[in-house]
Amino acid sequence: MADACESSAKRLLARKGMQRVPSDKADVFQLRNFLPATICAELIALIEADRRPSTIADDNGDRYFRTSETCDLSAEASVVRDLEAQLTDLSGIAPHFGEPLQGQRYAVGQEFKPHTDYFAPDGADYARYCAVAGQRTWTFMIYLNDVIAGGGTRFKALNKIFQPEAGKLLAWNNRRPDGRVNPNTLHHGMKVRRGFKYVITKWYREQEWG
């Protein structure tokens, strides 16, 4: 299928409840109540059981640039398989174009400073991370819990901050209509002020993963 690696605004907006940020700078969407509380709790437990310090490509020398913890979720877990199927149905992107699901945990004071999910084409690590599967295309992110204070996701170019809500999904296209990477997708995982923040992230690629 020619478009097996691609989603679209038309497909996403066909889902009841899907909302689009009213901006021509980037294609960004949100869908509340994508996951029920029971599934969110199962995913949080998996993250808690296997979290480690997060890393970053193209390290800019700031040791505090990304201070969260990360968990690579096992594809063998039934809750992970079910979520993968839901994301495939929502996005329309064939599973083999997706990176494995990843979970993140943010404690008080932790953040991910403004960054893009795509790899900078002129970055030192571009060849290392994009030689096989190509550039990242779409991002799908799910908040797993309500955060007491802080922890929003800020898209500065869009003048928009998404607040964490358990089960809410965000999705955005990391590219412009002509296929170039879109710097307007720069976003900031803002500091948690009280409580914890748990999220799931799914990235898709131009070519088959692995």
C-alpha cells in the first residue's frame, strides 16, 4: 500500500471527539479519553517496573535538558499489544513503520526542554538514527494520569499548552506539507510542580523499523 507509512488530518478527524489546533503552522491534534483509567493504570505499572534515566540524541551539553525516566515497553505484554492495535486503527499507519512503544515518568522538577521529535538533518547523530528507517514522521503521545500541578506540553509556535489529562492523546505531524521537517513542532515537556506525570509515546518512521 503506497500510504502505509502515512496518516492524515482527514483520517484523524474522522474519529469522534478528535480536535485540531487551529493553526496552519503545524498539524497537531488532541483526543480526550482515548484510554480508560484501567488501561492507564496497567501501563503506569509497567513503566514503574522498568524505568531508567532518559537519554537524548545530539546531546547539546546540557545535562539537565531531559531529566525524565524512560521505559521500553515489552511487545509481549497484552496491554501493549492492544494499545499498538488501537494506534494502528487510529493512525492508519502500518505497524512495521512504528518504533516500539515507550513510556516516560516525570517526577517533581523533571522536564524535557524545548525539542523536536525529528532528528536534525544537520545534526551529529542524524546518520546514526536515520540511516535505516529514515526520519520520524508522526508522533502519538498519551497522558496516563492527571498531574497535580505542572507537566504541560507547550508548543510555543502555536501558542498552545496541553495540560495532562489521564487518557488524553496528542498527535502531530513532524513535517511540513512538502515533506521537510517542521520546526513549528518544537515542544517543551514542562516541569512537574507537584505529583508525577506518566506518558506513552509512539513514533513512526518513513521506512520500516528494524
